[in-house]
Amino acid sequence: MVGASKSEAGGGPIRYGMVGGGQGAFIGAVHRIAARMDNDFVLVAGALSSNPERAKASAEELRLDPSRSYGSYAEMAKAEAKRPDGIEAVAIVTPNNVHVPAAKAFLEAGIHVICDKPLATSLAEAKKLAALVEKTGKVFVLTHNYTAYPMIRQAREMVAKGMLGDIRIVQSEYPQDWLTEDLAATGQKQASWRSDPKQAGAGGALGDIGTHAYNLARFVSGLELDSLSADLDAFVPGRQLDDNVNVMLRFKPVGNKHPAKGMIWASQVAPGHENGLKLRIYGSKGGLEWVQADPNYLWYTPFGQPKQLLTRAGAGAMPVAARVSRVPSGHPEGYLEGFANIYQEAARAIRAARRKGGKPAKDVIFPTIADGVEGMAFIEACVKSSKKNGAWTKL
């Protein structure tokens, strides 16, 4: 991977803390691996669990200074803001209901935020947080990590350059099978909070993975959504939130052209699918297909010509893909590297912010607070539409 420019690289690793991500958590470890992959960050503090004993044990495992292992995110934000060697950024890797109050505490303490998705539990609180981000001027990164895969960056560039012509159809799907049975009833931590409206918000599979599918469709196509028709189901008896989502999309027209249409399917009750994220985009001149399970490849079909297999670091790879690639062609890169790309982009933005009025280079791309607000608007519109038997609903 091409590193940050000299003007952005100064000052050594960025000191960061973590909220959540202690023992029994999944995504916290992913964030920590991603943060250290390019030596851009060093973990120095944490409020790793709402359970004091688990928080202490987690901090010991991660070899944190005991004096910087905190009992709450509020305590951590206040204490770290006072230290001359305090954290510059925080990673929030908690259930959804903690995202906004934790982010608010750190933004008000003058600390940059890297937050897991979805942004919030409601559109209203997401908008309030967006106003605070604008007021403080701090970097806010939302970890829609799939946007940082090299071939997704390539697909986006190909669409932007007009290689597919006028976009007509966008299809994104994200099926899983891990909630096919009532796993929450066993006390499994990840299933329990994702099935609880008080912690997860209004969307189950919709918020957990449907937002990824929607964000990816928007990121690559560059289109803006006009309206949608959604059908949400909870197939497992007693489950309070959806576990299967079907959504039809109508995008806003570009100029006087016929508006593109789309579909999203997200499910956590689809046996045989471990993590089946897939994106297909079709235009007047050709089509693209990308599968997350085989992420180093992108199928490109110019209309009337044979399909072309484009590889992450091979012939035909564009500079936007090469910049976020680490190893030569033929060597697989995937989930952890994509996540690390988000962290490297975050580091470039944070280092640029160290300079008065500093902005990162134009090629720095990461999901922002605006993407988080749009994700919440998508969830809200889907829930509203489904309650009205799939009525077309404006975003």
C-alpha cells in the first residue's frame, strides 16, 4: 500500500482508546487488528465493558496501563482529555444504543471518533450527533469497511468514468444464516443484543447487515435514493426485530435520464450463507459483479463482449485499487485488510487535522457522519414502508 504523504505522516502513531470490545466481543478485536496493521495507531486506554470485572480483565489481556482502564466512557473521555499524552481518537465498538452518547462525550472532549455502524438507534439522534460533529470540526469515521476493498474502489471509479454508461440497475444482497434458530434464547451475547430493540434500534438484519448492502450500493453507483418499498420479516417465533429484508429501490434521475432501479436483500436466516455480500451494477454499456467471499476479483462485462476478470493487483487494476492494496497479485487480501484501509484513511485525516485547518488529500475516502445519517434514514424508511404493506416511501 502506498503510505501517507510526508505532510500527513508526522507525529508518530495516533494514540487511541476503545469503548467496548472486551471479552466476549467480536468486532473489537477486528478494530484493534485493523488499527495496528499499518502502525498508524497505538491503543493506550479503554472502557472495554460495562461490567467492571470484565473491563479490568480485558484491559489486562490487552496490556493496558491499569490507570487507563476506565469504568465508563464518560470517565474515560473526561480523564483522557486532561492528560498531556491523552488519546487523540476513540473507537466505539459497542451495541448500537451506546454509539451516540459515547461519541457525544468524546467529541465534546475534543477527541476524534471512529464508530461502528449503524450510527444510532434513531434518525433523530443521528441528526443531533451530525450537528455536533460539524460544530466541533472533529474527524468522524463510520466503519462501513466494505467500501475500502480495492476492487470496490475500482468499481466505483469505473462507474464514475462512465465505463458502464448510464446506470440502470443496482442489486446488492447480504445473506447470512447464523440466526436461523433462536440463538438469543441461549444467552449468546452477539445474538442477544442484536435481537433487542432497546440496544439495536428499529432494525435487526436491516440495521446489522442491510445498511452495509445499501451503503455499498450507494458508494459504488454514486446514485441518490429517492424512495423505497420494503418488506421486513421476523421468521423465528418470538423474535422482536426483522431477520429477513426485501427492498425495492427507486433512485433519483441523473439529468433527464431514466432513473435507475434497484433491489436489496438482507437475511440472517438463509442456510448455506455464511457472509454472502454481493454487488451487481448494470448500465447501458456494461455490467459489474463483485462477491465479498472472493474479494480480489471484479467481473466486468462490456456489452456485446466477453466477460473480463479484473484482479486486485493485476493488469487492469486502477490506481485507486492499487493504493489500498498491500501485496502482489495472486496473494489474497480480504476482510481485515479492508478494515485496516478504513483505519489508514482515518489516520491520514486525523494527521491532517493536526495542522490548523488541515484537510487530507483528495484521494482519502472514508464513510462519514453523513453516511451514518443516511443509513438511519434508510432504516426508518424501510420500517415505515413495511408497516404500510410495502408502500413506496421517500427517504
